Amino acid sequence: MRTSAPGGGASPSTAASDYRAKISREAACSDHRAARAGLPRPFGDPLSGIVLVAGGDAAGARAVDALRRSLAAVQLDGAYVTWSSSANLLEGILSLEPEALVAIGADVARAIDSLDYPLAKNGFSEAVEGSWFTWKEGTFGLRLPAISTALVDADAKRRFWRAFLALRALAPNGETGHRPP
């Protein structure tokens, strides 16, 4: 059985399999870190290319359910959701190689910015909520308001939902693909 392409490189199917294995390992590590920190397990498909990072305040059952329902409403059920208080946040984000990285809440935006990723072109803290920006080459960023506040205040809920609707640009409806406008 051939495992390399002509010229010595890995075949496309081997490279894809290696990539899936790498992402699966990182997802398993995220699960383990979340369990140690007393957080819910990350959910969604780590291969989706869309990573949402929520704060520990969004780790309650009600917030997790609201995130799941909100993602389903914009046809992004498979988006991967993890928690900012996880150890090795930068390593986790970068190993998933997302096309879109979403910070849910100002605390998460600051946490991502505090990682001082050297290739970041723009920070999450300065970003306008609900507006896409280039975080780094190949990765768009989006900052959302905190979901925990949206669960208890009607104005905060409207603000969250208006910003959250920017995620529709990623819906696999055939028109926009996975690239924000």
C-alpha cells in the first residue's frame, strides 16, 4: 500500500487523515482540560473551521443550551465551542487552525489578546462587536457580547443576538461558504 505521493510527499488522503488525527488529539486534550477545570466538555466539530471561545461564566447548563440553540438557528450546529479558562488556550486555538475565531464576551476577547500571538494582525478587544475582522492571515475574528448577561437582560439579549447574526455569513447555504464578508 502506497503512503506517499510521487516525489516522496504524503498522499492527499494520508495528509487529510493525519490532519483529522491531529485535530482529534487536540479535541481530546480540550475535553480533558475542561474536565479538570470543572467546565463542560467542548462541543461541536473541531474540523468545522469555526471555533467559538466562551468564558467560564458561560459554562452553566443554561448558557450552553442557549449557545447550542443559537448555533442551530444560524445553521452552524457543527461549530466547535470551547472555554477560555482552559489551559493552553493559544495552543488549542492554533492547533485547530480555524478559518473563523469567535470571542464570546469582553473577558474572552482580553484573554485571547493577552496570549500575545505574534502573527495577530488585529486584537479582539478593539474589535466592534458583531463585525468581522482579520485576526491573522487565514483566520477571521468576531467579537460577541457575553452570553451570560444576555440570559438575564432583554437589552443585552438583543445586543448579543444582533452581533451573533454575523455568524450567518458562515452558514453552508451555498452562497457564502465559510468566508465572512
